[in-house]
Amino acid sequence: DAGVTQSPTHLIKTRGQHVTLRCSPISGHKSVSWYQQVLGQGPQFIFQYYEKEERGRGNFPDRFSARQFPNYSSELNVNALLLGDSALYLCASSLAGGPYGVSLHFGNGTRLTVT
Amino acid sequence: AQTVTQSQPEMSVQEAETVTLSCTYDTSESNYYLFWYKQPPSRQMILVIRQEAYKQQNATENRFSVNFQKAAKSFSLKISDSQLGDTAMYFCAFMKGETSGSRLTFGEGTQLTVNP
């Protein structure tokens, strides 16, 4: 079975541009979460979506937005990119939200570099 | 808000020996989960072991075991018979046991190197 897949693998953008990152969860998983991992730090929670509804949002500015599609795949959008947005963006999926979804399965991430 | 602290930025161990990674956390929640994740250079975050706070028995997964001290809010990971493939960044993480949402709060990580 395919794991969590993220695209693209690497991305280089210029300050002020917009970026869209994509995530396909494991088949049957209905919850998708996004995390930002700056080099040398632990991942920080950005969003969680379950059944296409936002279930949680971390301490990130409104430049960050996300959505989940009927097939449970998800997009993370970041507008007006700043140098500080350079990071590894991780997507994780789980069977469900809440305690039944405690076992998160992560993708390999998208490495975003903002110049 | 929950916090997770890993006080050992780097550790090393000889192959076949045992190593313990430390983690402390702070929360006012009574129902929660604790995790150890491994992140090798491939970048994928891999679940190593999970502990439910309501369980007194320490979780064990093959060579990996935890020492969960709820009163002290401590959650250490012991790796026995260390292997070269265990070399990775290890993250301790916390999740509230709420009915909606599955947000992980991670520590800063411990880079473990297993030497031949």
C-alpha cells in the first residue's frame, strides 16, 4: 500500500511569491495534518483537516491556508512568502480525528526554500 | 498550552549497547498520549513507540521501551542492542486525548549516532 505522498519534493521560490504544496493520505485515512519543520527544530503544527473540515489551526499567520478535497487529499497554500517560511513541510494522515486518529503516518515532506 | 523538552541535543552510543533518551513535558491535561518519533536523513517521521497516559504499564516495542513517570512528567526512551540503522533524530511528542483533532506538540529533538 502507498504511504502518504507529498509533492513536490523540493521547491525554490522568491520572496513575495505564492506556493501550493500537495498531500495524498494513505487510502482510507480521512484526517490530514500539516506541520512546518524549520532546520534544527521540531515540527510545528499548522493545520488539521478531518472530513474536509478544519479541526485545528496552529499559531501561523493568515498567509497560511489549507483545504481538503472530497478524496481526502489536501493542499497547503502560503501567500506572500518570507525568508522565514523556508522549511520542511510535513503532511501526516490518520484514520480519523480524535483519539482514534492518534497514530499519525507522515510523508517525506516538501523542502521549501525561499530566496 | 503543552510543552515538550528534550535536554540532550546530541547523543552517541556504540553498536549493541543501550542508550536512554530523555524527555519531559508540561501539561494540565489528564488524558493524553506520548510518542517517540524517529527521523532519519530520508526526512520521513517514523513512529517508534506510543504511550497512553491512563496506562501504568510502560510501552515496549521490540528493542524500544519507555520509562513513563506520570507524576514527574517524564517520558524517556530506552534503545537496547543499538544498531547502525538507529542513527537518526529522535523526537518526543505530546497529544491531548480530545475527541476532535490530533495535534502533536514536538520537542526539539535528540540526534542519536550509533557508532560501529
